[in-house]
Amino acid sequence: MISAKKRNQKKPRSSGKLFAPMIRSSCKSEKAFALQNTSSLTSNLFCCLSVLCFAVVLNVFGLSIFFNNWRWDDVLMWMNVKRTGEETYMRMTAAYLDVPLKEPFHLDFEAALKVRENNMRLYNYSYNRSGVDRRKNLSLEEYRDVYDGKWPVIIQDIVPFWRASSWSREIFCEIYGQERVVMKGVHDGLDKASTVALPLELFCLHSNESRRNSWTYIEDELFIPTRPWLRKDIGPMVSGDEDFFQLFPKEVRPWDSMLLWGTRFSRSSLHIDPYNWTGTNAVISGLKHWKLFPPGQDQFLNVLSNRKSEFPLNCYKYNSPVDAYEVDDQGFPDFKKARYLEIDQYPGELLLLPSGWFHQAYNMEETMAISSQFMNINNYRIILEEIIKIGNIQRSDIAPEVSKLAPEEQVKAVMSMLPKHIIERGQQITKDILEQVLNTDG
């Protein structure tokens, strides 16, 4: 843990922790904070206007502006000045996401990395540029500046405060043994996986019989959401009230707490999460190993094209046929060119995975986890792109004024354009899935 004394040396203006339940503020402190931010805003606005005027003057004379070799026209930046001792830094945020909705959007990972690199200078922390940081007492401001939409991070002081952290195999097998769960069974390779809905007690009875090429993985999107008492055991993933998925009509809102419970050797496919959202994964018990692939390597991963998620609000899905834990070198010779990070995830740890990262999880022992997602200012544009490009709404129908709105208002506007048949389809898909689970023989 970074001491308070050290944190004060390069301390972000907001002291709120990423763990929301630990944030407490009195009305008095909120007023003081508001006054402080008013003064700071005035100072920052003056500085930004000065920089912009300087830019205009230079452009008049035909000069170009570079920040660490960034062209001004390539990466637009909202700037927030931070002074520490004799140093002055500019906080840069994801203004490269500011592409009109009428235009196709492509994630610029290089621009995201440059924003991350610049913002890392704002904080007194030794970042791992070639791996995944494990963090405690991480402020929301630092998370958004350095990791959100840019780089994965593991948070260690959120999950232990959830009631769900006390979930166990014994409790679930005893209480829910007769209830059906959706599980994936694999025999002789991940490419031969089959999905079925069977009573949980069958998993409980045979989970210790797994082998390297024969294993079972519970991947159930609705088991927790349809049991509100379980959903209440899961605390917030990050602090703050910014989750734009809550603005979606409930009929097409993504399910937000997937039960992942796998035997030893079980694993996910190599994939990007639906809608290219920011994914979260909380390990309750067991041990996971991850392989995380930075964006821009589709050509090495043999990504399957034109596949659809068939979610209530449909989107394309991006899956690779490669099993990164048992690679077929002859079938996928280019995979060895792919770069990836590796990390183990232990009980009580929460992995936050940005948009655009292919990833595969491997359960090194029987492991129970919960996955979820969120949509915010640093990923809203790529998520809206996934919703638009599959045809849920027509890009030509979007008024130019919508792109000038704040991100939250843009999301509201797009949701208001969803046709009635899309909403009805989403409602029917959820109903059909629940009926299939309940009525499956086994």
C-alpha cells in the first residue's frame, strides 16, 4: 500500500477510492470540494484557452503542434493541468473517442497508449508497462487516467467486501443442487465443446473427474440475475455512478452477473467481450490464469468473421478458433507472432479488462468467479459503434446534433431510436433462454 505521505507527493485531486462502499463524505466536505473544484476549473480553463490560442497562432504560420510526437489533428485532447513541485503535466483523456456517430469508429489503441503514458507521470506509482498491475487504494481518477479503456489492471480491495466472497461450493451444491445451470462440456478439445442445461448436482458430483481434454465449465448468464438475493451479494465493480448500460431499455440491457464455475483444466474461448465493453471478472474461489492480447492483432488470431452474439440487443462477436493453451501450430502458424500478457488471478481479486483486448481464461483448479461489464465515457463510443454497425439502427437516421451531446446523452439518444421490433426481440430471447433451461431434460 502506498503511504499517505507518499501519495501526497503526486496526489490526484480526487481522493475517492475505487472501492465505492469505502467512500464517505459529509455535506460540509462536499461544499468545500465544490469550491475547490470551482477555483481549479477556472485555472484550468484559462490554461487550456492559452494553449488553444497558442495553437491558432502557430497554425496561422503553417506550423504543426506535437505532444510527444502526436499530431494535434490526430489525437484531440481535453487538457487538465497538474503541477507537482517544479513539474507541470497535462492530463489527457480519451478525446480520440470523439468521432461523430455518422462515421464508422475504429479503436485507436496507439492513441490510448499515448494518453496512458502521459497520465502515468501524474502519479507516484511504479507502473508495469509490460504486465498487469495489482492495486489497492486506487483512486477513481487514477483508474480512469491510466487504465480505463487502455490497459488491464487487477484490483485487490473490492471483492473481499462483497457478501459473495463467502460463496462456496458446499453452499451452492446444497441449496441449488436440483436447479439447472448452463454448462459447457468438452471432450477431446475446445473446438468440440457442447452446451447443455443440467442440474447443478451433476457438476458437483463429477467436477473432480476432469482431465486435460475432458472438463466442464458452468457459464450461466441468468443464474444470478434471476435470483435477486444472490445478485445483492455482489457489490459494485467500481465506484461512481457512471454505467451507461443502465440507460438501456431493460428488455435489451446486458445481463450483469454471469456465473463462471469451472473444473480444473476448463477454460473460455479466446475472444473479445460482447459490444467490446469493459469486462470485469471477480474470482471467489480457486485460481485463474489469463492470456491477454492487446488490440490490433486480429491477423494472428484467425478471428472468425460475421458471427453474431444473439444477445437481446444483437451485436457481432469476435472469437478466435485458437486455443491459446493448446495451440495447433500447423493449423494456426501465425499465432506465434501474437504478443500477450500473462497473469494469475487469486480469490478476492477483480480483473478489469478494457475494450479491444482478446483474452482467454484458464482455471488451474476448480474455480468460481463472477463476470460483469460497464459502459462509461472511455468506452461508450466503441460500444455504440457495435450497436449501430450490425443494423439495430441506421447510421443515416442519426441527426448530426446527437454527436455534439455529452456521452451520456448520446447513449440515451441512440437507445431512443431502437425500433419496437428490436425491443420485442430482446424480450423474447430472454424468455426463450429461461424456458430452455427450465425444460431441458437431463
